[in-house]
Amino acid sequence: MGTAGTGIGRAAGERRQLINVAYRLLGSLTEAEDAVQEAYTRWYALPRSRQEEIASPGAWLTTVTGRVCLDVLGSARARRERYVGAWLPDPLPDRTEWGGPGNGSADPADPADQLVLDESVSMAFLVVLESMTPAERVAFVLHDVFRYPFAEIARIVGRTPAACKQLAASGRRRVRAARPPATAAGRAEAVQQVKEAWQAKDITALVGLLDPAAVMTADGGGVTGAALHPVEGGARIAQYMIAIADRAPGLELLERSVNGTPGLVARRAGVVLTVAAFDVHDGHVTRIWAVRNPEKLRPWAEGG
């Protein structure tokens, strides 16, 4: 029998699922890829006889990936406190509309191409996940998003299944406390209107599209210019957006999916400078997340 029918062969086919789990747990493509790589390193370090004893390599790899992610989340708070400005999750392109070197075809080596774009990777959802404790996030994501049983989650977080059930419930309450998302059609229309008003530098139209209590958070990572603190209030955000347009002649705005929901990509001379995600309620934009850190824009470097 070849390795394809053994635990060794099956393990190699788990990478896509593991990347999807790790990105939702960490919000970072680089950290997700590193966590999955570490899980595979530990797998291949096992004696062959031990590998063949493991009935479900996927479950074994998920457990190890989950533990690695838990450790990363534990240290992430300290690292993000040292981060210059606000830290936002990595924005994800939709390869069907934003092709890379492969002209839109998936590249198995690129973690961004392995991710399933659904509501559990929307920027709004990931930002809520960021508010959870590491154990809450692991329990909630693995149970509510990936339907892993609490008995398996307990082995990852080192707590009882009952405790994991409580952790997931606490995470669920945090998600419910956030306002429900807009319909896809309503969000797309609002984003299109924001694009048109921004291009026209029509501050009155922008103010009308933004909720009076809207908040814009920018992530420049200290590498490129971005507001270090959230900009609050529709009028202030509109003024900020117009000021950006005035300072960046030749800025091209594109309507593109960002983490599976309608967003905007701003580029100049073919270089992507900003990827923005939006939350919309009752036809008004309530949140804007603008990622400007070039390290986080690598999946957007080519295509469009």
C-alpha cells in the first residue's frame, strides 16, 4: 500500500483545513501559516510507526495547530501592545475577482488561496474575536465555526469539556452583543456610494452615508501613514477621507471583496496602498477598517 492510503498520506491533505482554522484563530496569514507549519513539523518528527497508529491525522494535526495558536494568542496581546497604532486582521482578497500571478487560479502554496471566504472571516467578525480571551476564541471558533466536539477542544485548551462549553458560550455572547450584519445587497450599495462620494470629494454626501457615531480604524503598523487612533464621528471621518484624497492625486478606487464582503481597494500607479472593509447598518456605514501596513497587503500585490 502506498502512503496515500495511510495516515502519512492523509496528513498531507489536511493543510487547507488547518490554514482555515489557524487564520480564524489568529487573524494573521503569516502567523496561521507558521502555526500550521509547526504542526506538520511535529507530525513528521513522529516515528513512522506512531504516525500509522494515529487513526485520524487530521484530528491530531488540528489539536496540535490549536495548541500552537493558543500559545500565539497568549503572547499576541503583549506584541500588539508594542504595535504602532491599531492592529487589524489581515485583509483577504477573493481570487475570483483579484487574481495573482496565477491569473486568479488557486496557488496551493499561498495561504490566502486556501481560505474559505464566509461570514466567519469578515472583518467585523474577526474584530469581535480579537476581544475574546485566547481560550474563549479557541473554544468558540472550533465549536461554533468548525463544529468540533467539546471533548476534542478540551484536549487543546487543557480544560474540561464543561469548561470549554462555558468558554464557547461566553464567546457567543460577545458575538451577539455586536449588532447584526447588514444584508449583502445593502452593504454593497453603501460601499459603492461611499466610493462615488469619495472620488467626487463630496464631503456632504460622505457625511450623509456615514452613521453619526461611525468609527474608522486604520492599521499602518508604523510603516506607512495612518491615524494612530480611531477616528470617531461621521463628520470627522468624512473630513479625514477628503484630506487623504487631496494628498494622493491619481488615487484609484476599486470595489472589491474584502474578507468575503464588499470593500474598497485604493491604489496608485498600480500599487495597492489601502484595503478597506466596512460594516453597514440601516444603509449607513458604521465601521471602516482600513489596512495600510504593506506587510498585510502582500496578497493584494498583483491582480485586480
